[in-house]
Amino acid sequence: MVHMDSEGNVLNDEGEIQKEISGSRYKMIGAIAGVAVLAVVGVLALFLPMHGSGSSLDSAFPATLMTLSHQGATANYGVYLADTDALAQRGYMNQTGIGDCRGISPCMGMLFDFANSTTLCFWMKNTKIPLRQYWLDDNLTVVYAYNATPETTNAQCYIGRAVLETSINTSIPIGSRIQLQG
């Protein structure tokens, strides 16, 4: 049992203020208790919706219609737009699926458009689902594809204007072109 005086000092069994060597033990116990409280609060926070951005993609990301064309064939898909730095940094982090693109069906995934070609590096920190990443050139033509592994921080880099992240099961041929509708 720990005894304290009126000033908050830890006392030994004789009623004397505990020496530093023993005091550091109590500091350590206090630090461990503090970490335990933070861990419990952190676990509880996982079950609460994120303030301002919601717990789903639809509450944070805008979506639009995208036309995909390859060798004369075209098809329309929904796509989320990571159109701000904050959304681009978040991407599919902590998500368990591709989403429904605010009802624009079928949902292809998420587009990160940086407006000008540069070296774009993507990684999968805190991303729980496997993704296929497509780098697009200035004409929004697919020039490179990569199968990204969940929960990794190894960056995959390639030169492009934009990156389209899709389900790992999606296959878009190199040379395909996308056009955003709106």
C-alpha cells in the first residue's frame, strides 16, 4: 500500500518521504498507469465516428462519373476524388472496402489527380485492403500498374499526373484512358 502526506509526497513505512530511488518506482507505476489509460481511450476511439469526416468514404470524399476507354470500347464508373491534400493523405486508410462512390455505380475506386506530371510515390500505411494502383500520364492514360500490399510503408514511385486506386481484382490495361464527367 502507498502512503502519502498532505503535500502528495510518497511516504515509506516509517512515515518518511520516500527516497528518489524508490520514488522513481512510483513514477514508473504512474507512467504505466497513464499509458494504460491512454490505451483504453485509444481502443474506445476506434468505435467512434471520426468527427468532421465520418466513418465512411461517402461522408468525406466527393465522387464523380468516370469514363474508361480502351481500343474503342468505353464504360462508365463512379470514382472518389482525393481532391485536397488532406483527402490525398487519408485515401483508403482504415477502410474495409472500396466504397460505393456515393451511389455512382459501379464504383471503380479513388482518383488522386495532381494536375501535373511528377514523381508520385504511394504507400499503404494503415490501409487494410489490397489495392491495385494505376499511374496516369498528363492525358490520363494508364502508363503503369502496381499491386499494393496492405499495411506497408514501402513506397512505390512512378512518374505521372494521377494515380487511380482500385480493388486488387480490377484489371485495367496499360494504354486505357479515363475522362472525368464533371
